[in-house]
Amino acid sequence: MAIRNTPEEKQLLALIARMAVPEEDRVAWMENIQANGLSEGLAEEIRQKLSASPEGENEADQTRRARNLIDLTRIIRQWRLSRQSKKFDKR
């Protein structure tokens, strides 16, 4: 069942679209987020894949990957804070 994606998930979808990762990973992540929303496991999988430095990567690609990793970290922190504040309001 499709869910309504949060603003953080929409930002993550935009980030994934511009990442330099294999197409099958990108499509699988985007479909999973759109169908089920973001989860801690998926966030960790994306972070690990983005953190891995491929052989022979030039300096421009390293810089782009580092910037994407920073953006990913920021979006995940916002997502966690948003999720926790929604749970806090229900108490």
C-alpha cells in the first residue's frame, strides 16, 4: 500500500535521483521509499553504499560523493527528529 511521503522522504528521493550509484540500487530504493516510507535499515543501507569509495575515483567524484553523504546525513537527522516529535505529541 502506498503511503504519503514526508517532506524529508521527498528530499531523500531527490538526492537518490542524483547519486552516482548503480541504477538498480537507485530504482529499488526509490520504489521502497515510495511504497513503504523510509526505515532505519534502508537509511543505513543507503549510507553504507554511498560511503564506499570505488576504485579509481577521481577528486571531483569524491567531492560529489562527500557532499551527497553530508546531505544524506542531514535529511536522515531531520527525518528522525520529525518522526520522534510526532510520537511525542501522541503521549
